[in-house]
Amino acid sequence: MNNHKKSDSKLLTQYEHGISSICGMVRKAIKFWARKDLNMLSQLITNSARLVVDPFCGSGTTGLSAIEKGISAILSDLNPVCVFISSTILSKATLDREIINTMLEKCKEIEKDVYSVNVNGCVLTLEYTVWLSVFECPKCGNMVNPLNNKTRSGRTLRCPICGLTFYSVESPCVEERPLKIVARGSNQQRIVIDDKRVLKRYAEEEASMNVDRWIPNGQFKYPEVGTEFWQQPRLANDIQELFTRRNLRAVAQVYSEIEEIWRDERTQGDILKLAFIASLANATKMIPHSPTSGPSWKLPRYWIPPLREERNFCSAFMRRMNILKRLKDVLVRKLSSYYIESLFKRTHPNINDELFVCTFRADALEALCALPDKCVDLIILDPPHYDEIQYFELTYLWQKWLEGKYKDERFSDYSFWRREMCINPKIGKSLDQYLNKLINIVRCAFDKLSSQGALVLIIHHREPQIMELTLNAISRHINVRPSIHYVPLRFSSTSGLHGKKKYLCIARFSS
């Protein structure tokens, strides 16, 4: 018996190690807001389950957990970018070495063209440049330097002349200037350059750079109504303003190469497109300069921090491409016994006795209605988190690039925001509407559960009473009380920017 226990313990350790390894690769592969944690999902999905359903699949982590457990999964989402991310990660395709080498050669060529820095006749390769934005005080017109302000996040500025406190995103930026360049030489040694002559030449080169490949057009506004995105800063009104000229030239060249590969090899092109959008934030002006955290898209909106970094996009893309290669190689082995189906149109899932993962596009209620009654062992509902995450807005930048020069029809729908589940007073979406839709989804989900099935609802919010209101409303309508587990969300590197503590609730309803 003791030997059995040791064996079981060893298997459990190996399983947890496998989950942690995949979880780490997924996190590095692509940032996704409010992603379900794989370790948490591995505890929710029991080995006795045969079929798990997730109608808010996001980046597909429920599918990954199901595969680790050796059970079938049906994933869906209204957002076409979510379906793309999930289906590409969970496909049986992996990157060919020849394709990787082609992209590496192209990136090295673009690095020489765009990211070369000449210092006293020595050619260095840019890692990043620190830029400073100087703002005009809306009251007295004085130029306010964020470096001279003592505010924690840099978003709030105080004019030293008139004493006015104002938000940087609500004031005109009157000047942008580079403060230092961080580059590497042929021996990969990091070199910091703050020579004013070199910085001036760098800024002049930046201003004169032209972009001769396709780039998307689009304003950060809701199509058809023209309403600005949630908390949209006025520093960038459209997609192209979110990039420096240097990085716009680089990303346009990289994406042009990817699209040519995609025309001939769709599966290879899709993985490259996934690596591209995963790296795209590093090419924007949204990366704050911080000595305590790495470069990332830190706030769930489009913004330009006063002190920011201009990153080498080619380095970011090559790194993500290699991470995806390793992740896909692991998953392809695990998916060898699975039937994989991916559709961008609403469909009736083909449920049978073999192991399968089906990913398709539909809103949550449509997806659940398409299932036969009493067939599902576990339904995981992780809806958009109230007014905190606006998924249409956050994936809009990615969708515009993914649609591409060749107008990929998978990404042509920009009106799905009308059916998206969220709270956003700007576009007339209230808490009551959110709760009514969630109640209807839960009601339908209960009809699909097997006799021993369960529904798990995952929500988080800065105010626990809002989550209590949600759970009470659901319980009244389905006459089932859940078992509840609250977890305060840990502070992350963005806590100083968010300035808010949030709470996670996992509620389990049994049929």
C-alpha cells in the first residue's frame, strides 16, 4: 500500500510539474487579460469528468487543462481573436524549422535596417530607448516634466508654477525626447548611451523613417456609433499613432513576410500571426520604463505613459516565436490521440466517444443551446469581469492586424461588441443587463449538465458586494446555492498603476 502511495505521489508531482511547465510557456507565449490559471483549472477538472465546456474560452486554458487530464473539451467565444488564439494554440500544427529560419533571417535584416545605432563609427543593435513626454499645464500653459513630479504612477502631474494637479492623458503632449539608448555590441555586451548628439541624431532618424508596407487603419472608437473606447487617452486616437515611426516600419516589414507565408501555408502562417500579435505591444508606446519590472502591456486599455520604452520589436518577435515552437512541440505530442476541430462560424459540436477538442465562434448562450441536454460533466463560466475588462477594445488592435492586407474573413466582424457581455455605460451596457444575461446563460447551462455534473462560475471584482449580488441573483433563479471560495487577488507589478485591490470568487453549483 505504501508503494502505491509513493507511486501516486510521484505521478501527482510529475503531473503538477507538467502543468506548471505548460502554464509558464503559455504565459510567456501571449499575454491575455484575466486568463484562467492552469493550476486552478487542474483542481476544478476532475478525472471522472468526460466532457468539459467553456463558452468564454478566452485564450483556451480550459482546453489545455482538459488535455492534461485526458478528457474532451468544447470551447467557444464570441470574440474572433479569442477563437483564433485558442484554436491556434490547441491545433496539431507546429512551426517548421525552415519557416523559423526564414523569419529569423528576415528579422536580422530588419534589425540592420531599423535598429542599428552608430556611435563613433561602432554599429550597435538597439535593445530599447527611453523616451520622455513633456506636457502643458491646462491652466497656465507651463511645460511640466514628469521626471520632476513625485507621483507614484506618473499619470498624475502637478504644475510647479500654478500648483494645478492634472492627468497626463488629458493634457497636450508638447514634446517627446529620448533620454537614453540601451544597445548591445557584437559581443552582446549591454551599452548605455546618453550622449546628446547621438540622441538628437536618433530622434531625427526616427522622424524621417518611412513605412512602405501595409499597415492597418482604425480609430479607437466603437464602429457604427463612434464612441471612444473605455478610458481612452487622447494621446493616441488611432492605431498608427500608438507606434513610433521606427517600430511601425519594423512591424510592417515583419507582418508583410508573415502574410506571404500565410498565403501558401495557412497553419504555419497562423502560428506566426499568433507570435506577431503576442509581440505587438512591445512595438507600441504603451511600455512604461520601470527599473523594477519587465516590459509589458500593464494596463487593460490603450495608453502612453509619460516615461516609456521604445523596444526592439524583432527581438520580441523572435523570442515569442521560439517560445511558441517549444509550446507547440509539447502540445502536439499530447494531442496525438485527439480529434481537433476549429470553426469560426456557429456550429453544432460533434459529440462522440473519441477524445476531441472543438473550438468554435458563438456567444455563450448560442454555444450552450447548441449542446444536447444532459451531456456535459463540467461547465466553466468565466465571463468578462463586469466593467474591468473590455475585451472587444483590448483585442481590437490585434484584430485589425489579423484581418490584414488580404482581408482574412475570420476577422471581418467588428460589430460583435453589441452582443458582448460587459458593463460599459459609454455604450449603454449596465449591471442589470449583465446580470440578466448571466442568469439566462446559467439557466441554459444547467439543462446541459449530466446527473453528476457541476457548473463553476469564476468572477472577480474590486467590490465583494457586487459578486455577492451576482451570486444571490443566480441562486434565486435556479434555486441552487453554490459552494463559494473567495481569494484576494495578489498585487502584481501593476498595482501602483491600478491602485486597486481585487477579489476572486469561485462558485460551484451542483446539478
